[in-house]
Amino acid sequence: SGLSVVPRGHVKQWVEEAKKFTDLDIIEIPEGINKDERAKLIAGVKSNQVVIMSHKDAIVSYYPLEGAFLNGALKGMTIDEPQELASRSISGNMSASIRKLMKLPSENRVIATATPARDNLIEAYDLVNWVSHHDKKLGPRKRFQRVYSGYGSGTNAQESTLQQMIFKEIAPYISGDRLTNPNFKVKQDVI
């Protein structure tokens, strides 16, 4: 059971794809319905179902969703394109919206994105840290920020070294090869 939170305009696509390729019991939270209708649909979720809803609707439905996680109806959460919720500031800090969404008490966590750090490495740290909540190997945010604060402002050699260090540190939490080299592999148990 779980919650999939997707960008605006993608709910129907996710529902269609899920129904096409899986036999999951899907609950679609249509975009644009009112707060009470959303809360009623969420309250009716059973522990063998998957809820698909938009970023915006998930954020404004925090308390009904929290209740569904706490009563065991939902266990996992997938956030598609979380950078769409990121703060537009240059600080790299996540917006209050994504931080609130990430406080939902989900046991299993997946982020689907090819751009975990669009403006600042701290974006990637926050997302990887959320996904790996059981395994705090990335260490404190301040240490990560201090170690990699020079990324993007040095010479090519410095950039290359920092890039290798970053990839080595976050590699166990990322699958695919778009962020690293083509021979990149991930251990199945840490995805």
C-alpha cells in the first residue's frame, strides 16, 4: 500500500500506467476536487491500495494522509519530480511544502527524478536523506554542506574530485546511470 505524489497534470497518466502494467488496486484522487471530497476518499483507503494524487493536493491533505499512514492504510510513499516542489531560492533549502510532505510517517520511500539537485547540492542531500531515513550514512546536513560548499566554483580538477566524492557518498541511494557513469550499479537492498 502506498501514496504516489505526482506533478500537477500527471495524476491520470500515472493511474493509466499503473492499471496498464500492474494489478494494483488504485485510488485516484482527481485534481480539483474539494477538500471534503479528498478527505473522504483518503479516509476510505484500505491497506492493500495505492493512492495517486498531485503534489498540491497531497500538501493540502496532509492531516487526512497522516491519519491514513498512522492507521496502517498507507505504508510507503513515492514522490515524482520532488524538485518541482523545491524552493526557488538559491539557498538550496527545500520549500515548506516539500518538508511538510516529507514528514508523513511513511515506512518505505522512493523519489522518482533525474534531477535531484537542480540549483544546489543540498537539494540532493535532503532528498537522499529522506529516502534513506533508516540508514543515516550521509551524516549531518551541516557536514555535507561544509564538505561540498565549493562545488560549482572551483577549477575543473577540483570540480571533478568533488563530483567523484559526491557520487561515491550518495551512490548507494540512487539507481540508474543518468547522474553517474554508465557502469554504475546499485545494490538491490539499498535502493
